Amino acid sequence: MGLTTHRNYRLFLYLNTFVIVLLGAAIAGFGVFWLFPASLGDSFHSVQAIVRELGKVLFWRVAILYAVISLLIVLAMAVLHLLYSHRIAGPAYRLGREAARIARGDLTGNIKCRPKDNLTDMADSLCNVVSQYRARINAVKDGLASIEQKSKTMSGLLQQGKSEAALREAANDIVSSVKKIEQSLSEVRT
Amino acid sequence: MLFGKHSKRKIYFIKKDFQSRFILRFAAVATVWSAASVLLFFYLANKKLEEIRYSSHIDIATTSELLMPVTIGSLAVSLLIFAGILGYAIHTLLHKLSGPLGQLRRDIARIEGGDLTSDIILREKDEFQDLAADLEEMRTELRRRIARIKEQQAMLSAAAAELGRSVQEGHASSQQVAALESAVVRMKEGVHAFQS
């Protein structure tokens, strides 16, 4: 499953949408009785006359009533589904922004998600990307700092003409730091 | 991952195409329900009126008595059908979103594992094309920057190896140390392109 939604997202999306239409149906039900006269008359002929009249106007009145209710339902749905779609679109937008930040070389941040957001697993994965590459880059930085320090030591030793043993130790430290850097970078396939 | 308690939403219509399609799907289902309800109501009500028109005895006094069973019946049937169609619409919508998001999640996991070689591309009609483009940009930039560091690392390794050999053979020179320092400086430039 690619879309990891917040708990009950699907259920509440279903229920809230259904409740809107249910309310619309209830209003339509009341509207039908409001649109037509309450009494059919006292005599057989008056009932027949009203029934005939009812038959003539029934379709258009009910169609207009449902059109108005339908418009209200669509408006309510637009608001409701704007919120529900935002719970996917919002995190997706922020993930894109975060990816752009990483592309600029910024590995400092964490991805912020809101409690009701979806796609939290993708946000976690992207956070892991940031922390993994940050760890690699920091390992390289540490290695370079160590090499820089040792090379300064070697420069001093060479100028002072100190013992071979001290030079060998510094050279070994440099080689060891270079290997650590190599190891950190070899984990990344480019 | 942090959960930002104080980060309030300001713009709700953030991915217009995706959100428009999301909203339209449900608006279309509701509109179909409405049209179907009218037709069903009209069909049942007309049938009832026809019955009354041709009956010799009428025991209905009000429109409520006449139209209530028809209204309730038509609404109940249309709501039942709507419930089914709504469930299907939500299922297909989330299923449609799952494919590209699953693909992107796998792509991110691959990058997390250190593989920057594979492109991040979705199928043409998939949702989240812009997110895929952002992730692809991230991958190519990471790849470019790390490839550059790797090139500099090769020079650093060569300089370190040469210095190590010279030290072992007892003829290390200041020039070799300077070459190593120069390789370190170049590599630092590449590494400092990252803020970590």
C-alpha cells in the first residue's frame, strides 16, 4: 500500500460525505411537502383535480428543488473535500519543498508533519535520507579535519627534521582517515 | 519527524490540480445521486398519481399521505445506491493514489540506501508528478555533489598514498604534504556545498 493515511481517514471521509448527502436528502424530503398543498380537498372531484394539477407541475418543481439542494451539497462537499484533499496535498507539498531543500545541499532540517497529516511514512523516509547523508557528509568532514591536522603535523616534523617514526605514525593516521572517507563515500552509488 | 503543534495551515488549496480532481470526483457522485433521486421520485410519484387518477375510491386526504411513501422510498433507494457508489469512489481514489506514492516511497528508500543511480519517474497520468520532479531534482543534485566529492576523494587518496609510500621509503617531502593539503582544501569545497 503506497498511501499511508492517518487512522480513520477513509472512514471519516466516507461518513462525512454520506452525512452531507443524507442532510440533503432530508431537506429534499421536507421540501417536497412544502412545495405542494397540504390538503387534497374534500370531494372525489377536487382530489382528482389536484392530482391532475400535481402531475403537471411535479417534475419541474421537484427538479428545481433537487437542483438547489444539489448545489448546496456540492458547495458543502467542496469545503469538506478541500480539507480532506489537503491532508494528502499538504504533506506532499511539504515533502516536495523538503526535497528541494535537500537538493540545495541543506541537510540540517527535519520534516514537520501535522497530527492529522497523511504520508507520514514518506516523511519518515525522507527524514532518514537527510540523516543518512548528513552522517556520511559529517564523517567525510571529520576525516578531512583529521587529515588537515595530521598534514600540518607532518609539515612541522619535516621542517624540524624529526624522527621517521613520528612521520610514519602521522602518515598512517592520514591513510586511516582517507580509508574512513572512502568507506563513507563507497556506500553511495552514483 | 516532528509534529508541528504550532504550524497553522494558511493555504488550503495548495495543489490545485490534484485537489480539484479530488473534489470533482465527489461532486460528480453527489450530482448523479441528485439526478437519479429526481428521476426515481418522479417515476414513483407519477405511478402513484396514475393509480389515483384511475381509481374509483380515494382514501388519501393530504399530499403527505400521497407523497410520503414515494419520497421516503425513492430517497432510501437512492441513498443506498449512493452509499455503494461512494464507497467505490473512495476505494478507487485511494487505490489510484497508492500506486504513485508507493513508487515514490520505494524510490526514497533506494536513495536512503545509498543508490543515486536510478531515475525517479512516474507514469504519465499518475498523480504527484510535481513531487516526483522535486525528488528527481533532489536525487540528481545529491548525485552530482557526491560524484564531485568522490572525484576529489580519488585525488586525495592518490596524494595520501604517495605521501605514505614516500614516508615508508624515507624520502617524504614538503611538496607532497602540500599536495595532500591542496587535495584536502579542494575536497572541503565539495563537502561544504552541503550544510550538515
